[in-house]
Amino acid sequence: MVDITPPDLLSPEFATDPYPIYRTMRNKFPIHHDPRLGWIISRAAEVRQALTHEDYSTASYAAVRELVGRSILEMEGAEHGRHRRLVSPSFRGKPLASYGEVITAAAAELLDELAAKPDPDLVRDYCALLPIRVIMGIMDLPRQDYAMFQVWYRAAANYVGNYTQDPDVAEAGLRAKRELHKYLQEVIDARRAEPGADLMSSMCTATINDAALTDREILDFCSLLLAAGGETTERGLASTFRNLLDHPAQMTDVRTDPGLSLLAFAESLRLNPPTHILLRRLAATREIAGVSVPEGSTIFCLIGAANRDEDEFVDSEEFNLHRSEIDVSTAFSAGSNHLSFGAGRHFCVGAMLARAEAAIGIPALLRHFPVINYRDGFVPVEEGMLTRAPRSIQVTFGSGR
């Protein structure tokens, strides 16, 4: 019998392991319509076009406006260009270079804490904490507020991934937003009165043609940075450590040459992207993979499938930090051939910050612990639909002697 039924993205089988389903979709159903979700595309060519062509809008992201406001995710045209030009300088050049000290200090502190844990977990104790401490550090926020920010971060991240519409998860996310905004408004007021050299001061003082970011725009961007930027870096780091633990020879390569850390991170972003689905809405009727799709349709762009497209990558289902298709000089830019940071005008504004966190955070952990193994009997499990990674990596450490 020939299987003529498209796979179900809401099935338990997909939640357990989406990758065989992605392969089936690329090969047999490169586009299909699910009445509960919209039009689903899975091949790299169609996904890249959806992320770069002007006929595909980001209007679908209005659905998360309640959490992150009218964010850069959904903005288009002149509004998007203005906002991006005001925000982007804080994530490149001298500001980005200055963040290195913050990342190094945060990693060192967390590694000392991790070494003292009786039951170390690389996700719980390192990957989930590093991005938030970095965000707080580059905002120059007090250390005593770490725990509070971690609660807000987890609530916001859970809100974004709440595709089952659990009302308790939704309310926790919105409560976190209200508390975060109240906290940050006081910071904005202080930085407008007396700017420093931190990210918040940079956003408070940035101007283009005498136009500046409003308090609301800064608050909304900070909500997005916390909800999206923190979680994607956490998940990218988690998948990288899992892949290295699963491939000891490649972990040895990274230990021998720490410069390979970024290749390991980029390859993990390709193979196990933190965000598996990006949304677009058609602004005009288009033909996609031979099918006419009407204006106004929601398009599910399966990043997790496109990044494993056999037409783009040799042995596309395998982890290989040495693969020729990944170039570290472009893997964190709009020229990337993986799609984990998106593509086109909405390419992730925080990609270089994630790069910096990986370049420092991965080799720091490997230096600190000469031997890392899974705890006896532990097997890491990926979880999530929109975003995905191991929720836990339970390990033991050795001396290497």
C-alpha cells in the first residue's frame, strides 16, 4: 500500500521524534494543507523563499503580541527598518565586543556552581542560566535579581511554546510580562536620566534622524529578548553539548582545538534547530511547490525539516562539525545556508550575541571539566514542537587522569 496521508504535526509520534516525519514530508509532501494549522512546507528551497520573498509577511506573529507587544517579529516595511536600525547597533561592533567580559564572567561563575552540584545537569545548571545572566549583565542589572529574572524567563518561554493553549501557562506568561515591565520601566527612567555603557542605555539613547525608541518599544524588545533570545540560545547550547557527548571523537576535536566550538554550535543549530517552525502569511496568491496557495494563508515553515534537506547537505541526518557546507564565517549571518536564524530582512538580530555566548561558553565548560559523561542510565530526550531541545542532560565529571 502507498501512504497517501500527510503526516500529522500534532500527533504523539511527531512530538516524540519529528525527524523521520520531516523526511517523509520533504520527499512525499513538500507542501500540504492541514485545516487546523495552515499550509506546511518542508524543503529548504521553499522555506528559504518564504523567509525572504516580499509576498510572505510576518503578520502571523501578531498572535504573540499580548506577551511581547508589537515586536520586531511582526513589523514590516519602514516600521521594521527603523526599529531594526535603532536596535541592531547594540548587537555588533564595539558593544558586542564589550559583552565578551560579561559572558566570560557569567560562564566562570556558573561553572564553579556546577562543579559543586551533587547531581549536575548541563541544561538546568548551565545552558538555561548562561543566556539570562548574560542578558542581565549587558543590561547592567543587579546580581540579586538573577532568580527573579529566571522565573520571568521560564514563564515567557513556556508561553511562547504553549501550542496546547494551557490557560495556566498563558496567565503565568502574562503575569511575568507585567512584572518585568514594571521592573524595567524604573530602569529605563534611570538610564534616560543618566545613561551608561550598557544595552539599556544604548537603546534609550539611540536615534535615527532625531527619532528615538519609545519606552514601550524598549519594553517590548526586552520582552522579546527574554522570551525568544534566551530560550533559543539555551536550546542551541543544550543540543550542542548533547551532540558532542554522543560523538566523543568530535568532542575530543573541540577540546584539542577550542576554535571548533563555533562549528559544533553551528552544526547543532542546523541539525537540531532551537526553533523548528517559523510562521509567515501570504500577502498575495502564490504557487508553492506546484500548488496554488491563496492570499491570506498561514504558512508553517519547517526549519527542522529544511535544515536536513538532502539537496542542501550531504549525510544531512548526521552530526558532523567538519562538514564542508558549514562555514563559520557565514553561519551566524544572513549568508548562512542553515535557516535556524531565519533569513532575509527578518534574520535574527541577536545571532551574533548567540555566537559570542557559544564561542566563550562551550570551550569554557570543556576546559573546566576534562571528562564529561552521561550519568549511568541517563538518555537525553528532545522535547517541544515550536522550539525543541533536551530539557535535561544529567552528567558526571571526571579528572581525566
